[in-house]
Amino acid sequence: MSRTAPRALPLRTHRALLEAARAVRSHAHAPYSRFTVGAAVLDDAGRIHAGCNVENASYGLTSAPIANAVAAAVAAGAKSNPGRRDRDPPAPPAGHAMRRLPPVLAELADDDVPVLLAGPTGVAREERLGALLPQAFRLR
């Protein structure tokens, strides 16, 4: 895991993350909510990993997009993953995601890691992981 100083993402990286999240959103499986969401994370090697929501009849076992993107990054060998979600208008992660997923990101990244909140129209705002999950518990 990389522990570095706060960094701003270049505009090119913002655009690439937005594009990846929008593209994977088209693969979302959301027959119950009809609310498709894509997410993309950037690892320390500069690779982008994407994930989308995958719903099922139990709904509580629905797979969240950022969790899927983080899982794809970890499966590819990533160690640090600034996350982002795609929604219009920009919004923080949904209820269960705010409670479960930022801790997953906190395991892999510091509070200063940028998290992009963006919508299909391209409007984006950048938050820090620490703002989404203040005083995160970390086993280190």
C-alpha cells in the first residue's frame, strides 16, 4: 500500500475514470431498481479498474459498483485504489455503501486519496476518502 502526500488527479485521469465508469454502467444488472451505476478506480500503477451494480432478488446481497471495481483492482494486483462512483447529479455513495465500502477503500488507501463523485453529464466533484469516512479504523 502506498502512503503518499495528497495529490490532485490530472484532468485526463478524471476523464478516463468517467469514461470507464460510464462504459461499465451499460453492463449493470439492475432489473429491480432500474438504477444502473458504474464505478472506476485507479491503482498506483495507473491502471483503471471498473465495476457496476449487480442486483438479485434478495436485494440485500446486491453487489455494489465500487465494491466490484475495488475487487477487480485487487484481483489484478492493485494495492491502492482511489474510488469513484458515477451518478447524476453528483452524490456520495448510497447508504450501505457509505457504511461498508469506504472501509474497504480505507484498507487500501489513506484519507487523502481523491474520490470522484460524478454524473453522466460530466459534472464532477472531488472529495477525499477521509471526508467520506472520517476517523476510519485501520489495522495498522
